[in-house]
Amino acid sequence: MAINYKGKDYYTAKDLALSVIGGRWKIAIIWCLLQQSPLRLSELQKKLPDANQRMLIRQLRELENDKIVNRFVYPVVPPKVEYQLSEIGYLLEPVVTSICDWGDQFSEFVSEKAGRS
């Protein structure tokens, strides 16, 4: 049974999940928001210096459209915008933590392999 989401069919919930959190900076953004929340765009840029502003905004909008991130706009001049994980976004904590832990282990593995070669 296919799952239809935003006009696209996914054949498993795993495919759907990967399409929502897949993206160059999405896991990193979620990790940052798990560590400290809410965050402004400029704060996210400081934590992710390799990501350009345009890409961060794009990934944040996708996460917002998928209801993973909530965007709060304050009616002040200059405009103030903050991002925070939604309730469903916070449920990604064990997933993101596991991915980051695996990344640490894989980094060690790669370093050890490089030392042996």
C-alpha cells in the first residue's frame, strides 16, 4: 500500500521518513535545535559555518513545510525570526543522536584505516 504525501507516492514509511529528513543540512539543523532552542538563522549559521545562508533557509523551509520545525516571526523592526523543533520534530532525537554517534565511530574507523595504509 503506497503512502501519498505531497503528491508523491512512497512505498514504505522508511522511504517517506528518509525523504523528509534527507538533505545535506537537515540532520545538522535538527541536531543544533536539539542542543539549543529556539535559534535564529544567524545562530544556526554560526553553528554550521560551511552551510551558506540560501541553503540553510531552503532546508529550514522544507523542515517547516514537513512540520518538523516551527518558525516564529516576531512583529518587530528589524524582523526577528526563530526556529524550534515541533513536537514531531523532537521525536527525531534518538534517530539524530544515533546517526551522530555512528558518525563519530565511523570517523574513528576511517582514521584507523588511514593510519594502517
